[in-house]
Amino acid sequence: MNQQFIAAVNQICAEKNISYEKVMEAVKAALATAYRKDFGNKEEEVEILLNEGTTFATVLLIKEVVDKVENPNIEISKAEAKKMKKDVEIGDEIKIDVTPLEYGRIAAQSAKQVILQRIQEAERESLYEMFKNRENELLSAQVMRVEGDNLYINIENHTVPLPHKDQIPGEKYYNGKRIKVYLDKVIHTSRGPELSISRSHPNLVVRLLEMEIPEVVEGEVEVKSIARDPGVRSKVAVASKDEKIDPIGACIGQKGVRIQSVMEELSGERVDIIEWSDDPRQFIATALQPAKIAEVVIVNSGDDIRVKKRAAVFVEESERPMAIGKKGQNVRLASDLTGYELDLYNIEQLPAFKEKVKEMTQQNRRMDDTDLAKVKTAEKEVEAAAASVEGETEAPAGNWGSLGKAIVTKLEKAGFKSLEDLKGKDKKELAKIEGIGAASVDKILKEIA
């Protein structure tokens, strides 16, 4: 082998992160395949020698010494073998130099594709060996190239695709950019092992918190659950095993420096740290922050595994938009974080809702999905009951028609003096009045019609 050949092999080893022995093994296997194709046949057993100082490879044909030859491709008679080696016996192997004169040029052309294929196989094997025990870890990577929505990154000298679905929506990528990725799994496929990596996985946030916050990695502060809308917002519930440690303060850091580092790595994604609670009602109320929650009623706590965990959340009308969040994001993340399906109601519906749940519980203490569906579809019935509470039997003074005292009190508080002041208002405008629920809006519209 000349120095140029050795240099080329070493370059492949460095670029593909494959051992020298594996590359040489691939080259020898490819040259043997090329010889069988151009000069021999598939049955022949061939050994390739790559000796220092020689320009081309030496091809040795291996045959077994037998008394009677049945397959000349792999066998040789003792008499023929003795012409090459005097002290040969039956059962020995003899190696015959069959290197063709034009083997160098022809073999190089024939072996090229085989060598590339073998190197690819060796690269995949190296990939699996390197990462098989590193699932659920945070890895450092560098963007190699961007092709539309397709992104290719370099992880420890391996080029790995980062699918569009696993990228952070809206994040800008460019060649040379350094990023952190989460290794979810090492997957076996028909094309070999593949790394399932992600920038959008919720556990990426957890691993970044471990990297930035000593209390988390040491186990003094535990991440209990996480919900994530990649690129926009995450909610992380944390708890402290030591009463002296404030879990929220530890995660945020002095002047927010710790959590700010995490958000910068996530391209500005907002990360809310909230305190875990064993009380599901308290936990749900905290998870829905910054909205102020009036009351939480646990409809199903999950004792019966056949029925999903569910809770009804009651808020003031003015807090409802904040509890829901933009495009339902806040309530959706809170639901993912707590594991409860959350149904939002106005506070006026609380008495009637409790009565409805009590009635159903008496009929069937373990409510199934059908019962829960009845609770959900009973919203109009609950609103009507709540409205009847607002519309007391005693009519208020002034020109308010048949509106009850409770509704009139809220309207007067909002600056309205009679039904005349409400004429021309539509449903949306009425719903914005503090304390006025959907059922009350319907009653007012009937009066001013």
C-alpha cells in the first residue's frame, strides 16, 4: 500500500467515525467481490493481501487439499498441491496467487460501489454502537446544511437528518449553527439504525433544565410533569424534596438568569415554572395561571380506569379569556400538565353544576363515559338554572322589564340605568359586561328585542 492509499483510508476513518480495521475490511471484501465477478466465480474462497510497499493488492485463491476432487472451485488434488508445496497433507488449505495482470485498474472500477456500500454499513454499525446506550440524552449538534424543510446536522461526526416535524416551528437554521437536540430512540430499520432526534420533544426542556440548574440534576428539585407547545410556550411543574429549597426560585435563578438560558436555547420559547401539588384541585388552579380560578370541581379522579380524569373549572367571566388563552393554548397546556380534561364554566353556573353532579352520583357512584357526557351536554341546562338564580322572583325597581334583581344589579354596576341604555347592543357587547353570563345575555336580548 502506498502512502496516498493509507492517507485516503485515514481520511474516511476521520470523516465517517469508523475504525481503520473496519475500513480495511470493507476494502478487502470489495476487492474479493470484484475478483470473483471479473475473473472467478461466486464459489471460490478468496483472500486479499494489502502489503506495505506494494501498489496493488495480492489475490490468493484458497483451496482444500483432497484425495479426489469433486468441486475444482474450492478443492485441489494432493498431487497438484505438492507441485506448489511439498509437505502438504489431505485436509490442509493451500493458497494460490491468482492476481491478474490487469487487476489494479479493473478491480478499482468494479470494487468502487461495493466499497462505498460496505463503508455505509460500517458507518451504520458505528452509529448504533455509539448511541445505543444514550437514549433520552441531550446531544450537541451543528447544522451542516439546510434544504428547504429538510435539515441535516452533524452529531459527533455523524450526519443525521432532523425532520421538519421535530424542528421548533419558526426557528431559523443556517449552516454552522450550534444547537442542542434530544435523542429519543435509536431505531432499527431495513436501512440500518437511525437516530430519532428532536427539538420539539417535551423532554428537551427537561434536559436543558438539568443542564442549567444544579438542584434539578442533583435531584433536590424534581420535574414532576411538563406540557409543551414547541416554539411558543411550555409549562413545567416542579417540586422540592427539601423544604428549605424553593423549587420555582431554583429554576428561575437570580434575576431569571437560569430560565432565560433555557429559553434562549429554545429560540425564545416561553417556559412557565409552576409548583406541583398533590391536591389535584390546587394543581389545576395553579396550572391555569395567570388566570384566577374561583373553584375546581373534580368530576372523575381516575379511580375508575375506564373513565378519563375530568375536572370542571369555574371562573369569573372576566377571567375566562385568560384561562382559555390564545387559540385555547393555556387550558390545553394545563390539561396536558395535570392529566385532567378541563371543562371551563362561568362562576354563576357553579350551584346548578354541583346539584347536577350530586344527582348523578346518587344514581351511579362510579360515573362512566355516558354519565360524563350528560354532565358536559347539560351546560345549557346548568346555565338556565344559574340564570334562574340570577332572575329572582322579586322584580327590581325601574324600567328593567322582567329581568331579575341579580342581573339588574350587575348592569347598574356597569353604568346602565334602564333597558333603553342596552338597546342596540349585540351579543358580544353584552357578554363583555362583568358578571353577565351566556344565559343572562339571552334574557337581556329578549327584553330589548
